[in-house]
Amino acid sequence: MVKEDETFPCDLIFLSSSRADGTCHVTTASLDGESSHKTHYAVQDTKGFHTEEDIDSLHATIECERPQPDLYKFVGRINVYSDLNDPVVRPLGSENLLLRGATLKNTEKIFGVAVYTGMETKMALNYQSKSQKRSAVEKSMNVFLIVYLCILVSKALINTVMKYVWQSEPFRDEPWYNQKTEAERQRNLLLRAFTDFLAFMVLFNYIIPVSMYVTVEMQKFLGSYFITWDEEMFDEETGEGPLVNTSDLNEELGQVEYVFTDKTGTLTENNMEFKECCVEGHVYVPHAVCNGQVLPAAAAIDMIDASPGAGGREREELFFRAVCLCHTIQVKDDDEVDGPRKSPDSGKRCAYISSSPDEVALVEGIQRLGFTYLRLKDNYMELRNRDNDIERFELLEILSFDSVRRRMSVIVKSATGEIYLFCKGADSSIFPRVIEGKVDQIRSRVERNAVEGLRTLCVAYKRLIQEEYEGIYKLLQAAKLALHDRERKLAEAYEQIEKDLILLGATAVEDRLQEKAADTIEALQKAGIKVWVLTGDKMETAAAACYACRLFRRNTQLLEVTTKRLEEQSLHDVLCELSKTVLHCSASLTRDSFSGLSADVQDYGLIIDGAALSLIMKPHEDGSSSNYRELFLDICRNCSAVLCCRMAPLQKAQIVKLIKFSKEHPITLAIGDGANDVSMILEAHVGIGIIGKEGRQAARNSDYAIPKFKHLKKMLLVHGHFYYIRISELVQYFFYKNVCFIFPQFLYQFFCGFSQQTLYDTAYLTLYNISFTSLPILLHSLTEQHVAMDTLKRDPALYRDIAKNALLCWRVFIYWTFLGVFDALVFFFGAYFMFENTTVTSNGQVFGNWTFGTLVFTVMVFTVTLKLALDTHYWTWINHFVIWGSLLFYIVFSLLWGGVIWPFLSYQRMYYVFIHMLSSGPAWLAIVLLVAVSLLPDVLKKVLCRQLWPSATERVQRSSSRRAPADAAPSPDRPLLMDPEPRPRRK
């Protein structure tokens, strides 16, 4: 027994409840993110068992499928025994199953029997982790790390070989301060060589930037707050701001090449408005005049026929009943959100609730035309007609909707005993099953509405005699009781039942585009990002929306791979023809293959539907992949935009996967707002959920969530751009400064007889990456802005400068590595030649081993820190504090480390070394000269490249610096960097 507001402890078969109709309401927010109440139904033969004694007297067995993770599927049956008679067998489906983790609402208590417990529950089976997404930057880091591991091994190997070459002559041995004992001399040569190799590995291991991974994780974690703090991405209407579910993919937002977007609720508002319905050739508009009758608040009506004709009134009545009865919408009081449902005639103002906004729009529209849907109670539906009479229908069967059939049906029995089957669905699934009705008139109206971007729905019916219904009942019961292949058997039964229909009419609802959806798509295309729309809508409706949001333009030539065209030509012929068309154009003119936008090139748009895609994706009989895929991809590459309509959720993921694993391996992003978008969100490199009206499943399963589609523009073109620039500089800088750090150590071995003597003191070895050089690069990677935010929003083409991992390619990596090697050579040999055989102090003393190493280390710390200062374009007080503060900290630490006798140290080899070095004038001169020489090549390279081969970003930087006065106020787009504390979130 589970009581109200308690959570179900396991998966239960629902036996009975305290409600007389044997229903209960649950919330599954912890399972699928849906906060709305869902209705579940008790087993028909046990719903009258209201006490524990009744339950004790129940004798029944349950047969069900093995545990599986799908939350929305369950196959089973219950055998209820009474006395010694044969058992009553009833089917069990997902509507009878109460899942562990769901919460009971608006029901005093329920009784159930456990079927799955522990790790066999659907909740536990869904614990399995998602596939780990790794960004392109992380993959590059790991490849570069392997290169540096090879360098480390090479250095250790070279030094080991050189050591034994050096000691091969009789008069050469270890230095006098590191003489071997006799036992060491007698050890095996290979063992000694291996030990020396490991010693060199330890000596040079600092070239591997282990601390880089820690710094990168800190940068990603802290940087992710910049999105959540962005007030421009906060939606006042919903009171929602962006969410970051993972910080691992921040920089991937700056590398997106393909955006796959849902239409309804993503590009559109998912706020449906009933526009019209067409019945028997007559078009009804809310608040209009119809056949001389003035409907409530009448205004105007568009008529196709002048008169309804024979039987028109009857068909009209049937149509309105069909629309209401096919939408199982409940009525909820405004002031009683979690309370019991009440009918509109209770005197309280009511609101319709449903999982589908277009269902609500349809029923509300029908209500405005004179019909009112009241409620579903005890398996009965009540309707109020235009004459204000209450009509009661018994609900006999529901043929549930699925994405394959694209329709659903109900079988009802009227108070007069007539039995009807009412069917609603997409035009493509209704028209082929119709044998009577004004098909041509209604079809033309549907096509007209679709071209205008309206969402259409067709309605049909047929009368059933009692014998027909009994046959249908037996057919459905046999399919429902099947434990194996129940879904297939039900689908076959539905196909037999839903035929020979009479067409009643069609409805149309409007779903407006979201604010700035068109501007966002246009900006993404200018940034070189290809945008694909993946939707379940029919082609005409989706194409109209694509024109409205500027995905297709007036001069766009549309190419079709649709079922209608495939009826006339084979798939092979269609694809070959389209391939010749687009490839001929691309061969004759130079095309910008990355964006597909060019004034000199014919702009192509491709439209494909789900059935055609299934043929393209269908594997050969031998199991190999279809050869049509590459041909299809070649066509898509030369199209500026692609529209995929009539898509099932799984097909959306297939499209994303197809592009994701094509030969270019582009970075993909999928964005959607509903549960049907989750599969493609999980499949794409970056998944973004819209916090919309379709629940929270998409937002919960995504990497990032945003309130509106328009926020995608700033997320990619600004935040993504900055994230990539910052982390790529962080990675390259870490490798650079570690080369500067360890290469002098490698060179030093050639001057100390390969004795594994360290050049730097152990304190310097430990603190170089931890304290002296870590904080400046961390803060630089959080605050750097190479161009202003408003510039990035104004000029989306700047996004192309960083495309294809441009800042972490091999050319840039080799440049930074060789720059580090050059600087290391300057540090070491500059100090070596300047002080060789010379007096450097006033009393004639020469520098010793530790002083020489300290001089090299000092030049190195100043060089790598000033190099970072040269690369900083946007200075804040934070940058000044950490850059100059880290240099000051190094000086203060060195003075204290070598200027004080520390009692906890057994020896101090650095005592007075740093002060001794600073007392020398030539040492000061050496530091200044060597730092200047080290930075000179990088400065020259920056100047020459900016003048001779400037990138788009560098041209913008140069023009901005000319326009901006020296005392210009900070840009209002940069408040976060001037004040790192988050502003209070608006409520």
C-alpha cells in the first residue's frame, strides 16, 4: 500500500485505489523530468478491492516480460482466479505499471503488487551512464601529451647512451663528487643502464604538464559560470536562465560545424492557436458566421461551398464529436493545481491540460465553435453540444498513437447505442484509408494550410455494427494478451481496424516562430555553421517554417528526396540526378564549402522525408552499409541547408550519427525541447535542451539548457568563441613553459658528465608549475577577450577563424614547441657564455653551480610571464594583480628561501645564493638582455604576420584599436570581467 505523496518503492502492478473509478495520478519528474500528472488505471477485475482484507482474498498470477529499461513500455497479463472457475485473463500495459521513483498524487492510497524490485526496476536499469563526450581540445591535448612522452623517453635515452659513451674511455668516470662504490662497479651493465635511464626519466619528467590537466579542469568549471551569470540569456517571461549540466564541453561550443534543430517548440513557440477547421468542404473560423448561424463573437468566415449539402449537418456534428473524443484532455481548476478535476459546469473557471499543446488548442477552438468537452469519468466521456445538451459516450477502446502509424483512434458507444470509430492523424496516414467524403476539397485545404506553415490534422470515422465491434474486440484482446511481439500484433490489428473510413474534415493550428529565430539562423550560417531542421511535421508545413526563419531563401533551389518523388523514380536515379546538379554547379564555380553561402553560387536546399531516409540508411542483405549514404552526404555537403521532415525520434539520431562519423568528422550540435529530441541530443557532440513546454526531458539529458532558441547565437558565437580561444592558449602555453623549464636541464647534463645533477633547486622544481606560473595563465584563460563581445555578435564570420580546431593544429603546436626550445637555448647558453671565465662580483668571486641555475630559472620565470603579458589583449585589474604579483612572489620567495636559516632543514644549499646573484651588476644586465632576446622572435612574428597576413580577427582588432579612444569606457558587454562576482538573479 502506498499513500498520497509517497514514492513507489519498486515497480508495481496497479490493483486498486481509493478513487471509485480505479485511477490514480502520479508525477514522474525524477524519472523523465515531466512535472505534469499522469493517469494510471487499475486492473479492471481488482479495482473494487479497497481494503487489505480484500487484497488478501485475491488469488491471481502475473506473467510479464523480462526487465527492460524502457520507461514507457510494459507487456504482461494477469490471471484472476475466482472459486474453481477458469481464470479471467486481462492484459497489462504501461498504464497499469507504477514505476519506482514516481510519486502518488491526488489519490489517498493505492494497492499494488511488486513485479520488478532492486536492480531490476526500470529506474535502476536506467542508471547506466551515458557515453562520455570528449571535446576536440581534450583529444588534441592527449595527442600532444603522447608527443611529449616520446620527447621525454628520447631525452632519457639520449642521456643514458651519452653517459656510457662518455665513460667508455678509461680515464673518464663519474665526477669526483659522485664516485661509484666498488659494489656499484660490479653490478650488471644492463641493470646499471636501466637504472640510469629511470633516473633521467625522473629528472626530465617535469616536461609532462601534469598540472595542466588540473588547471584545465579548474578553468572549465569556473568558466561555466559565465553562461549561468549571463543576464542576456535570462528569460523574463519564464523566469528561467541557462543551465550547464557539464563543463567538459565548453570549448566545443566554439567548434560547431553542424546544428541539428527540432522545429516545434525549438524554432517555434509551441504555443498553438486554433485557426480553422474544414468540414465537408466548409471552412469554420472561430467567432464567425456559418451557414447563416452567428457563432459566439462572430466576425467573418471563408467559405468554399455555398451550402452544406445533404448530410452536412450530421457530418458537422460528427466532426466536432470526433475531435473532442480523440483528445483525452482533462479539465483542471485554475485555483486547484494539485486538487481533484472538476467539470466546467461547477461554476469555477477551468483550464485544459494535456501533454500536447496542439490538442489543447484544438479542443479550445472547438469549444469556441460551440462544443465543450467536459470530462472523462468512469470510462464515460461527456460532451456539451451547440444546443447546450449533454451527450454521453462510453469509451470502449483506445487505439493508441504511435510515430509509425502517425494516427490514433477511439471506439465509443453513444447513449442511443450507436458505435463509432473516430480516427485522427496526419493527412498521409488518413487519406489512404478513406473511401468516402469530400477528399479533394479537404486535401486542397490541408495543402494550403501547410504551405502557410499551419499544423494540420485530419479526422475520419466509420460506424460499426455490434457484430463488427465484437470481432474487433476479440482481435484486440488477442493482441493485448500476447506476451511476445505484442507491439507487432497490435500494429497488425490496428491496420485491419483502421480502414474503409469516411473523411470528416481537417483542422489547422498555428505555431508561431520564436522571437529572433530567423536572426539566429542567419547569424549561424554567416559563422560557417550548417543548419539542419529535423521535424516530424509534414513537408509543406516544415518548408513554410524554414522560409519564415530564413533557412531557405527566395533564391534557394529546393531539391527533394521524398516518398512522392520516389514513386516516380528509383532512389538511385533520384540521388544521381541531384548529385549531378549540385556537383556540376560546385565544379564550375568556387564554392565556400564550409558555409554554403555565396552570392556567386546557386543556393541549394535539400528536403528529405523519413521514408526516403530509411531507404538510404537501409543496409545491404550481407550486412554492409548502403552505398547511398556517401552519395547522400555529397549532396548534403553542397547544400546550404537541409530539411528532414516526417522524422521519427530514432531517425533524428541516425542523421546526427551519419554526419558525425562522415569522413570530415565535423563537430555536431543538436538542440530540441521534447522527449523525442533526447536521442539526437545524446548522439551529438554537444546537446542543448530548450527549457520549454514539453517538460524537462530534453533539458535534463542535454549538456546545456537555454530558455529560447535565440540564446544559441550568443552561446556559440560569443561564449563558445571565448572558451575555445582561452583554453587553446592555456594548453599551448603550458607545453611551451614546460619546454622552457626542462630543456635547459637536458642541456646541463652535457656539462656535468651526465651525472643526473639537477640545474634547479628542488624548491624551484616543485613550485614552478604550482605557484610561480600557474595563476597568471589560469586567470588569463578566464578573462581574456581578444575582441569585444559586441564585435563577435555583430560579425559572426569571426567564428570561422577558430574553426576546425585552428589554434590547436600541428602547425601552431610545433611553433609553440620550437619557441620554447629557442627560449631555453637563450636562457642556458646566454647565461653560460656571459659568465664563462669571467669575474662577476666586486670581490672577484665567480658564480657557482646553484647561482648559475638560479640565474637561468630567474630569466625563465620572467620570460614566460612576460610572454603571457604580451599575449593579453584585454587587461583588467585581475590580470595586473596576478601577473606582476606572481613575479613579485617569486622574488620575495627566493629572498626568504635563501636569506634565512630555516631550522627544519638539515642543509640549505641555496643559502645566500639569490642575494649573491642580485649583488652582481652583470647578472642584472644578463637578466634584462636574455629576457629581451627571448621575447624578440615572438614579437617580430606577431608584428610581421599582422601586417602581411592578418586574419579576420586581427583586422577587427586593428580597426577597433583605431576607433576606440584611449580613455574609452569599458564596454557594457564586459561587466563580468570587471566584476567577477555574479549579479543577483532576477526572480
